Amino acid sequence: MNFLRGVMGGPSAGPQPSGADTIQKLCDRVASSTLLDDRRDAVRALKSLSKKYRLEVGIQAMEHLIHVLQTDRSDSEIIGYALDTLYNVISNDLEEEEQEENSAKQVDDLGSQFTEIFIKQQENVTLLLTLVEEFDFHVRWPGVKLLTSLLKQQGPQVQQIILVSPMGVSRLMDLLADSREVIRNDGVLLLQQLTKSNAAIQKIVAFENAFERLLDIITEEGNSDGGIVVEDCLLLLQNLLKNNNSNQNFFKEGSYIQRMKPWFEVGDDNCGWSAQKVTNLHLMLQLVRVLVSPTNPPGATSSCQKAMFHCGLLQQLCTILMATGVPADILTETINTVSEVIRGCQTNQDYFASVNAPSNPPRPAIVVLLMSMVNERQPFVLRCAVLYCFQCFLYKNQKGQGEIVSTLLPSTIDGNSVSAGQLLCGGLFSTDSLSNWCAAVALAHALQENGTLKEQLLRVQLATSIGNPPVSLLQQCTNILSQGSKVQTRVGLLMLLCTWLSNCSIAVTHFLHNPANVPFLTGQIAENLGEEEQLVQGLCALLLGISIYYNDNSLENYRKEKLKQLIEKRIGRENFIEKLGFISKHELYSRAAQKPQPSFSSPDHMMFDHEFTKLVKELEGVISKAIYKSSEEDKKEEEVKKTLEQHDNIVTHYKKVIREQDQELEELKQRISTLTSQNEQLQATVTQQVSQIQQHKDQYNLLKVQLGKDTQHHNSHGDTLQMNGIQTEEVSKLKEELEEWKNKHELLQGQLKEKDSVIEKLNSSQLEMGATEQSLQTSRFGGLEHSNELQKELEMLRSQLQLQAAEISKLQMENQKLQVMNTAADPMLGDSGAPAAMSSELEARLEQEIKELKSQVKALSEEKESLKQQLDSSTSTVAILQDKNSRLEREVAESKKEQDDLLVLLADQDQKISAQKMKLKDFGVAVEDEDDTESGDQGDEDEDGDEEEQDENAAVCYQEN
């Protein structure tokens, strides 16, 4: 301790030692002292000197401090001093008053050099990771700060060491769960540095539940109203998600997009936003844009866009967009965010089209935004954002394009309200060149890849002044172009015209119909103007080239060949191609081609649109080739194109026919399966009816047997009947009644025989129905086999079509090669007979293949017709069976009912006969003699008559019993 007092400035009689000598003595003390207290005091002294004598402490004490970290792990205080000292040596975060302007670079190099020395031994970083795991505040906090400083100085090297260290990243993730806010907040800063530009570490951190923890911290801190901790968490989230498709997908699948909605809930009073809230909300909007950036894979962007719509995030952003009192930079970023959320997503674009501004009367949000875009008093960045929003709204949105163009057409113009089309026309012809450019680009996006709208826009008529006839929009654009306006205005109009005329022959014809347009373009291209005008010359050359390439030769004075001759005479082909190349060589063209969002440092640099750069890239090569082609080559090319188009149409037609036949075949299969199931149901019903009829027959036979037994028993007891004294008149009456009852009995027996015959007929028809069902089933199975054979033939036909399509494409390639060879061939080496022969051979082969294809399709159609006929016949057979079955059921029910009625009548008759016989017995009439005579007479008849008599007697006996 006495030594330390002397070193730290205690009273001494001799001269004061220098800083380097003091540091050397302290280092010796740390290395040689055996007492922990002495070493601790020496390290504390080094810490106090490390800021002022950074270089000396770093050179002399670093090795000793690392040794202390390795050996004195048990004492948290000395470990904390050592870590603080190393942090002061390595870190460049010195106070501003201690930094001199001329030594700033030297200081940066010093920290980087000390960091390189420290991480040269990878064990040092591993040791530091172990110390960060300690819970002691005096160890963990300086360890976090030191590791953060190492990452700032030598990020990639330290990241690689941590990545290969066992559980290295997982140890650092525990910092986010620390209850001490200081360590937790510094842990967020550490992870910021750790995840910079390292996708592997970003994935590990994301799968260590970083999203959940960071979103919890943001919610605890108050979302956008939170402090700088929220800002740090948002920056870390951006590191994890930006350009990392795996983490973006994990973020979406984890339903974390839904947790972003509360961030954008703003109140009615938006005045007095703090600077920190503006910063936080700005970062939140940027985080949304990271998920839906146009540079992401289309599938990932689309899924995030849909999730934002379904959870209400897009609706919340539109609320901010239409709110009042929102700061200008937040409003601008919100417009850019909404732009990318709706870009290319039809559902989101439709919703945005339905959003209205809170005005009286309500106006669509698109109209309100366009008002800002064409207003020269609005900030430049805001106007750029509105243009980007309009472009994203129309991107792959033909419905939206049609709605915008329809506001320009005469039949839909409303004089009482301002429409989007009127605003675009007003901006297109205003005195502000920036408004001209923005309106021209916006209108060009309304025509992008939509030939129908390009033709409809030709109908737009504009009233230039009172008393003058209206002129078309196309004519007005060319008039302004020829008046020599600003470069920015002319560039915008030329981009609009190039987009309008590309791939639209009708628009080219309208453009060439004005006799002043072609001379103006050739005059602009032929002049030798300054560097500023070179861009206009290139665009004029592009417009003239489009007029040649998409020319349908409908105007005799402006046919392709004549325009080429005009270029050759007045400009020269080489000069024309050189002027055309000015566009792609321009610096502003390269900047615009990088990303869809228009971002310009100043209004003067606003020259090119991203989508237009794609058009230039597509047309520059084909226009150059078209200029050098002869008329004969143009004719041959057009003929080949027409032939190929015809062949493609034929192949497409047959493909369509095959698809329709496939659908019909599927429908036939479904009908066959339906009929099969119906047939099975009918068979089950018939089987059930047969069983019921058999049961009725068994019951009837059993009843007949029982009646026969009862008749025999009655005859055996008939001899005992005796006749007492009875009057003659009563006996005669009883005999007459008995005769009547006998006649009725015979009548009932005849009806019973008729019912028996009906039952026999039903049985025979049932057997015939079974045979018919079996034959129908056999025919159905045959139809199915035929259907399977037809399916196989369809598969063979499809394979043949594919082979023929491949052969057609091969022939097309051969034809193209032949054209190239014909173009490059020396005129002195031969005539054009070989290409003509090759072309005729190509057409002959294609026609032969098409004939074969037609014959195959015809055979397939015939087979399909036969299958339809078989199906119709089976359907009619099933209908007949169903009719027979219903008749059978009705007849069975009627026979059963009549049989029951017959039994009732028989029973009633037997009762009456027995009663009459009893009366005869009482009168003493011998009734048995007559019965015996009848039974004797019937004994000579056939078996059927005997059975009838037995049935009668059996019924009588049955009733008596």
C-alpha cells in the first residue's frame, strides 16, 4: 500500500516519476506480488491511468491483465478492474474534449491494433464469453462492454471466433433476460454488433427466441413512446431481418407481424411529437418495409403482405396516412411503407383504392396524394414518395390501371369533382418541370403492359383554348415536345410516348399520322448538341426505333423500309445506333435501374424511371437489329412469325380439345360410377322383394295344408248327424241359403286361383329381371374396360403431342439458325434456294404432323361417341328396370291385400255355413248325405278340383275350431 501511495502521487522528497515508469512499476507489481490485495490495488491504479496513458497501458499491461483474468477468477473486484482497463485501452469511445481532430484517425487505428493483439489468441475471447456468464454485476457489465468494443473494432474476426465457440451465441442471448436494465440494454447493443452482416449468427439469434424477447422489451418500454432502448431493439430487429429470408419467414410464421400493429396506433392529437418518438416510428416503418421489400423473394413478400392486411396493419398505416398533424418525415416514410405493402398484391391494392380521406365531401386517398405530387410547393421527398405509391398501386394491377385511364375518357368525366386523370393531365401540362415529369411517369405506369388501355387512351381529347377544336392527348404531348421546353419535361414526355407506342401498332400509326413528328425526331437526332441534350437525342432515337419496329406498314409514306432509308440519308445508321446508346451509358440511367423506388438527391437528377430502364434494356438490341435488316429479311421474318403463330394456334387448339375431352371423360366416369351404385341399390331392392314373395308363398302353402287337415276331421264326424222333426218349409229355406253360400264359396275359390296365377307371373318376371340385371352389369363392366382403354389412348396421344411440340420447337430453332446463316452469308456465295427449301420442308413436316394429330383426335372423338351410346343404352335399361320394379312392388302389395280380404271372407263364410248346419241339425235334416255325394262326385275329378273342395271344407273346419 505504501508503494501504491507513492505511485499515485503521495508526498516524496525526490523527483516525480514519469507515466511510463509508473505504469511499468504497476505492471511489475501485478506480475510479482503474491498478495491479492496488492495485485488488486495495482490493477485499479492501471485502470485510472488507462484513459490518459492509453498507449502505454495497452503496450505494457495487456498481457498482465489477461493473466489476471485467467488466474484471479475467484475475486470479482480485480476481474472487474481488469476488464474496465482493457475496455479503456481498446475502446475508441473517448470524450470529445480528449480527442483532437488531427489524431482521430490515429485513435481509430490504435483501438483496432489493440483489438487485433487481444483476439490473436482465440482463448482470450472464449475466456471473455465465460466471464460474461457470471451473474456478478462488476464482472458481467464490463465484460459486455469489452466484447461490444471488440466487435466494433474487428467485427468479422470476433464473430467467427464466437460462432465456433461452443454455445457462444447462446450465452450472449441470456443477457436479454437479465433483470438489471443496464446489462440488458448493453446486451442489446452487443447483439447489434454481433449480428451485423453475418447471416449464420442472425439465424442462431433468431432461433434463440430473440424476436419474442425484443418485442416484449418494446412493449414494456411503451412502443413508439419509449426511449432509446426501443430504438436499439428496432435496430437489432432490422439486423436480424434485413436480407435474411429464413428469419423473415420465421418472423411471419411465428405470428410476430400481428404484434407490430399496436406500434402504429396514434391518437387524434398528433401535435408535439418528441424527437425520440419520431425516430422510433421511423424505424418501425422501416422494419415493415424490410419484410415487404421488392428485393425479397416474391413468395415471401406476398405472404407478408397478406398477413399485414389480415391483421389490420395496412389499415392502421392508412389511418396514419390520412391523419392530421403527423410530422412530414413520418408521413413520407408512411407513404413509402404503404407503397411496398400494396405493391403487386391485388387484395391490398383494392383496399387502398377504397380508402377515403376525411374531407367534405370525402375524396379517394389516391386523388389526395396526386394533389400533393403535382403541387410544386410540397417537399421534394414527399412528391417522390407519392409517385412511388402511385407506381406500386398500378404494379401488376390491370383493374387499377383501367380505373385511372377511365377517368380520362370522355364518357366518364365528372365536372363536379377532381379525378386522378384530370390531376395527371394538369400536371403533365403545367409550368413546373418536376410536375411534368412525375405526371408523365405516372401515366406511363397506367399503360404498362396493357395494350387495351393504350388504344383507349388514343380517344382522349383535350381542349387547349377557347374557340379552338380539341386535340388528342398524343398530339398535345408531341406539340409540347416540339416547343423546346426544359430537358426534364422533354425526358418525361419521351418516356411516356415510348411506353405508349411500344407493342401497340395502332398507337404507332396515330403517331406517324402527324406529318410533323418524324421530321422533328430526325432533326433532333441529327443535330450535334451539347452534353445535356444527348439524353434527349437518345430518347428520340428510341422513339423513332419503336415507330419502325412496331410499324404495321398501314401508312404508305411511313413504311418500315422508307423510315430506314430516311435514317440512312439524314442521320446514318452508325450515328443512329450511337445516339441510341446514350441512354444506357448515362449515369442517372444506372442509378434508376438499381431499385424501383425513385430516390434522387435533387430534382435535377430526376430523369429516369425504373420500369422504363427495363423497357430500354428490352428494346435497345431489337431496334439495332431492325435498323440493319433489309426489306426481304423483314418479309421473311414476318412470314416465319405468322407461320409459327398459326402453328402455335393450331397446337393450342388441339390442346384445348384434348383438355375438353379429358373433362368429358371424367364426367362420363362419374356418371358410370353413379349408375353402378344405383344398379347395386336396385339389385338389393329386388333381392328383398324376392325374399318377401317367398315368405308369402310359404305362408300360403302352410295355410293350405292346415285347411286340408281340418276338412278331413270334419268329414269323420259328419255321420253322427241325425234329423229330428222339422218342418218342410224351414228345411227348404235352409237348403236355398246353403246353395247361395256354396255359390259364393266357389266364386271366392276362383278369385283365389287368379291370385295364384298372378303370383306365378310375378315370380317369372322376377327371374327375368335378375337375368336382365346380370346382362346390364356385364355390359357396364365392358364399358368401364373400354373407358380405361380410351384413357390409355388419351395418355398416348398426350405423349405424342408433347413429342410433336418438342419437334416443332426444334424445327423453329433450326429455322432461326437458317435465318442467321442466311443473313451472315456472303452474297457472292450462292442464292436463297437452300433456305427456301428448308422452309418448305419445315412447313411440309409441320403440316404432316398436324394431319396425323387431326386423325388421332377424330378417332378419339368416334370412340367417345360410342362410349356415350353405350352409356345411354345402359341408362335406358336401368330406367326400364326401375319401372318394372315399381310395378312389381304395387302388384305384390295388391295381391297381399286381396289375399287378406279373401281370408276374411272365407272365415266369415265358414261361420255362416256352420251356423246353418247347426240349425239343420236342430231340425233333423241329414246334411251329411249331400256332402258325401259331392265328395264322391269330386273324387273322380283331377287333383285341382279335389284341392278346391278340401280348401272349402278346411276353411269351414278352421272356423268351427
